[in-house]
Amino acid sequence: MVLQKALLAASRRPALRRAVTGTPATRRVVDRFVAGESLDDAIAAVRALAPDGIAVTLDHLGEDVTDRAQALRTRDAYLAALEALAPLRLGPAAEVSVKLSAFGQALPDGGHDLALELVRPVVEAASAAGTTVTLDMEDHRTVDSTLAAVAELRKEHPATGAVLQSMLHRTVDDAKALAVSGSRVRLVKGAYDEPESVAHQRKRDVDAAYRRSLEILMSGPGYPMVGSHDPAMLQRAHELAAQHSRAANSWEVQMLYGIRPDEQRRLAAAGTRVRAYVPYGADWYGYFMRRLAERPANVAFFLRSLATRS
């Protein structure tokens, strides 16, 4: 947990960002988790995953936008991504995920309204293309704003997805509120450095909260999206699906691009709906550091790659 907290803190430090992104050897490790820096790279990854029956959600990397011009560029990047996906005719098998902080949510004057204004045309474009958008969850300070945006967007676009993080104390209650008909909810453990006042600090407590929230979502009438690479959690999800007589098309597993790809293919071949979370873009630092923090094996892989390159 000490190493994890250090890495998560580092994800927010500009000086460390410059040092890491300026190291050529880092690119070798980033390529494991990020499809590439361009939209063409992302589309190539989608094309590579589709024959294995793996759906995708594209994430144009970027967060903590500090001015309107940057937020507008985020909107335009997502509109371009949806336009590029259209010729593939994958429909809901290719959706997008957005972070509202990249749409200006954190701006001090009207950030929530700006983010909602700019994300709305992305949601509209996704609906027109026969797919949808999931609003990623960020640190605890954004939860109320993000869930309010989900509720507003669902008035006209009911398939808009929400994300819950089991590490937060509030998530079991949020899961109960969101476990309603038609509600698409991705459940993850969480990858932000959160204080004890709002979040579980021990892995076993985060896991226990995940299991409680998973059972709530899987027993409800919504569409659960099980965001996990943990074999025990995936097994539990399958047990709950059987227990509640869920059809195969009424829930899915979501896993990160580049993590356990063989398992993603195995699950898909066995009939489980699988969706890979495919990030792309030049602003990969924050995402990359959170992936290192999630598993010690990722840190070891990073250090080995640096040593080999050097």
C-alpha cells in the first residue's frame, strides 16, 4: 500500500511527469497498456480485438483540464473517434469512455455545466451511431458531479453508463441506487489516492465492498459491467450470473487493454461478453502511473524494461 500511494501521488506531480515522459525507455512499458498516441493506433487495436469477439471502449487520454480550449479539444477528439468507428459497423461493441475532468469539470467557474455541455454532443453522436458512452469515475471529489451528469444524460440517452469504485465508502449505497432497469454500471475497485475518511485503506476491505456491490448489481434489473482482472471476482460474477439466471447478453466483463489478454480471449470464446478498455493519446502519464500502482507485477515489469534498455 505504501508503494501504491507513492505511485498514485506521483501521478499528480508535474515534475515527475516530465521526468517519466522524457525517458525513451518508458515507451516500451507504456505500449503494454496504451494502444498508441493517435486515433489510427486506437482503430488498429479495435480491428485486432474484434476477430476474437472482444468488444471495446475507447478512452482518449487526458484529465484535469484547466481551460475551455482544452475541453473543446477533448470533445472534438471524441467526435472524431466516433466518426472513425462508424465504418467498422460494430455498433454497441465499440463504445467510448470519457472523463469529465477532461471536459472542464474541475474549472472553478461553472465547470460542471461546461463538462455537461461539451459531453452532450459526444453522447448524441454515439447514440446516432448505435453505440453509447460511459462516464468514467475519478477521485471522490467528482462523484456527485459525475453521477448528476449521468442522470441528466440518461433522460434522453438512457444507455449512458456510470462507473462505481468499491474503494469508496459510499459505493454500496450508490450501487443500490443505480441497480435499476436499463442502468449500465461498471464496477471497479478504484485507482486513486483517497483519504481514509472517504475510502477503504486495506485491500481486503476494498475487495469485500466490491463483492457486496457486485451482488447488488448482479441481482438487479440493470446491466452490470464487471471491471476486474481478479480471478476470484470474475468467478464470483459468473456464480452470481448463474444464481440470478442472467442471460449472457445481460452483463459483461471489462478488462484493461494489455492486461491478461489470453484470459480475455478465453472468456470471450467461452461465451462471456468481454470488453477491453482501450486508452490512446499523448497524455498517457496519469493513466500509466495508476496502472503501475494497481499491481506490483507492473512495477517489476517497468523496472526490468528500464534495466534491459539501459
